[in-house]
Amino acid sequence: MVSYLLNSSIATNTDFDGEESKLHEECGVFGIYSKDGSINPAYACYNGLLAQQHRGQESCGIAVNKDGLISYAKDMGLVSEVFNPKILQSLQGQMGVAHVRYSNADDSVRENAQPLMMRYVKGALALSYNGVLTNAYELKNELERRGSIFQTTIDPEIISYLIAKERVRAPSIEEAIRCVIPQLRGAYSMVIMSPQKLIAVRDPQGFKPLCMGKIDDDCYVFASETCALDAVGAEFVRDVEPGEIIVINHQGLRSLHADVPVKKSLCIFEYIYFARTDSVIDGVSVYEARKESGRLLARQHPVEADMVIGVPESGIDAAIGYSEESGIPYEKGIVKNNYIGRTFIKPSQSERERSVRIKLNSLSTAIKGKRVVMLDDSIVRGTTSARIVKMLKEAGAAEVHLRISSPPFLWACYYGTDIPSRKDLIAANHTIEEIEKMTGADSLGFLDLDSLKEILLGKDIGYCDACFSGNYPQEIPERLLKGKGDRYEQPLKRFT
């Protein structure tokens, strides 16, 4: 049962059982400002969230501002499950912010659904956030010592308290945010709605994507990905710059920057897996980047085969590139059940072993007797890859050659990507030859680490590849390092 929540608090818990071997992003954000109210913000937010559903399938929410009064609806579940015409029709206003969320099992509760709503002496705030603060513990501890009481376990509540504290002294909400940014460490992009303004913020290193679009002359849109702009009929204007704060109100658009060093470190895995294939991030087409990774793999790890297939969805684009470069025909060899999300239940180990067939199934008529090259975006623990290889061989494939469009995962991520501790990463504990045997593949090839810059198609974009290289763009607190396996035992000179 979906609860409808307007200007109310949320409670109770819902358990979801997700895929144990694939990576997940934290969230997707969306915001819209329509000066004359000609664009219904609730419906635009709904469509923007649908376009970004791949970034989080655990919970979602929409908050809308009508003449300074903010109302909202949010709950656990997919966008299409939480919202219906009655709810959307009740959310009237001139601007809105929205959110889709993925989390780990420890904080999968309704209280953590976003947008986060907050009331303080200067009015109300609604905040949608994507990312992770590496100094969240220290910030929260200091706030608690000063008397703050927390209702959630998410970073946006910490940020909201900091903004409220600064806003008491600052002349405007944007200046308060400008004062807060130097206090934050980590990766984030967010859209914030005050009684009069819509504000978009991207962290000084640009870890998380955030773009701006426009509908007609007086309607601005912000989203994690350009595919959400397309979904609402907005024309892409530009990406929000690292460290930039964009403010929109009835007077128009204004941009300012936080007084902090800027060093772009976009998460490279946006291009490899997270982003939707039709999105463009920081000027680079996700589709073309993935095809280029396939071309590179064909040159780095050639093999004699009869067909190339891709694991849906992100593996397909790389497979097309591999096929174009190698001359081996691309075929559809795996069918995905698009009506199964992350939340299907696997009650026993035997069911978990068979669960890959719930979402993916082989096209046996196409692969029987064939030597197959299979493209996938990554190997985390190796269990899913092994199950897919086994499935293809049971369907009659003569050979299965596994090609991965990213380097081996060797290090944990502290910036919002659900990459587990090193002890859970198969590549951190086994050689490539051992992984090949464990997956059952006839051969295995990863994309070379030095090739990552080539998938950016000549664009000079600073990116973060710490999960592959161990070179973190920011120093990571030792407390986090100890909690993520044995990374803290490595010399700190690896932080660059």
C-alpha cells in the first residue's frame, strides 16, 4: 500500500531485497522553476524522475512550492507506484524539486526518502541530494554537541542544518549555501527550494553530474542527466560547473561560486554504467563513450568468435563498438525482463542461484553452437558474471569469451558508488586468470586502466577512477578507510 504524504512526517519500514552483485548509484535529482506557472512542476518532476529511475529504485518524492507554501509527497517504491494523477494534481505551484533514491540496507527506511523537508526561522527548505559526504560523521557529531536532533541518517539533513545556521547571519539563502560548501567534503549535486528561489549546487570537484535546461523563456530545469531534460521537453543549456551555485527566482537567473579550489573529478563510472545511454554528461555522449570502450576492448583483447552480444543494458553499447572494431557480427543473445526491478525477492540460496534468469535469459536459438563474445560493464563479486556465463553455455554456446568495459575494481568508493570493501571485490583478491576460471569463461579481458581517458573521445575532462587505481582525489578520513577493508593500511601518498 502506497501512503500519500502532504506536509507530514514519514515512518515505518519496508524491506527490499536487491541485486547483490551489481553496482548502484545513490540517487537522481530534478528541479524546475516556471515563472508564470505555465509548466506544471509536479508533472514535470514526475516525468523527470521516470527518466532517471535507473539511478534509484528504492524511494522517490516530489515537493512543490506555491507562493511560498511547500507541499510534498514521497514514499518507498518506484515512481509509477508512488504517484498517481490525484497526488500529482494536488501538488500545485510555480517550482518543484524531486528525487529518486538507492541506498544500502542499513538506511532503507521511509524517513530517509527525499526531498528532505525542513522548517526553520527563515521559512522552509526542500532539498534533493545525490552523493556522499566523507566528513558527515564529524559534521553531525559537532551539530549534535550543539543540540541538533536528527530524524534521518542521510547527509542532506546535515547540510540543511548547516544552511539554516548560516542563513541566520547571511543576507540570502544562496550566500548561506556559499558559506556551507567549504565545510563539506565529498561528492554531491543538489537542488534546493526555498520559499522564493530554486537553487542548484554541484560540488567543487564535480564528482556528480548536474545539468541545466530551459523550456521557453522563463522556465528552467535542473537534472542529474540530460535524458530528464529531454523527457520534459527542455532544451539543454549547459552543465552546472564544479563549485557553482545557480539561483533562479522571479528576477531571473544568477550564478555564483563558492570560495574553494576547483578540480574536476567526475565519476568515470557514469559513462561506463550509471548514466542512461541517451544522456550527455559534461559534453560527452554516454552512448559514444560506451561504444568506444568496446572498440578499445576489441583491440586490446581480440578473439576468434562467431558473434558479439551485450549484457543489457550498458553492455549492449560496448558490444556494438566491439563488433564494429572486430568485424564480428553483433547479435542479440540475452533478453532482459524489463518488468522486474531491483526488488524481487530471493528467499533461499538456491533461488538466488537461479535468480539471474528472472531478469535475464539467453536467446538459445541465436547462440547455440556459436563462439560468443559477451560484453558487460563490470565484475564486482563475480557471482552474476558466473551465472550468465553458465546460462549461455547451458543454452548451447560453444565458447563464451567475457569482455569487461571497465578495468578491474580494486578499491572501495567513498563518493557515493556502492562499491563494497576490498575483501568483497573479486579482482582485489584474485588474479585475472583465477577470475576467468571462477566465472567459467573461456577467456577474460578487462579494459586497460590507461584507456579510460580515451572513452572520453578527446574531451579534456578531469575524472575520478579511484575504484580502479586507488588514487583518490580527496584525502579519505581514516575512520572510513578502516570501515572499508584494508585500504587504510596503504600509504597516504596514493591520495592525489
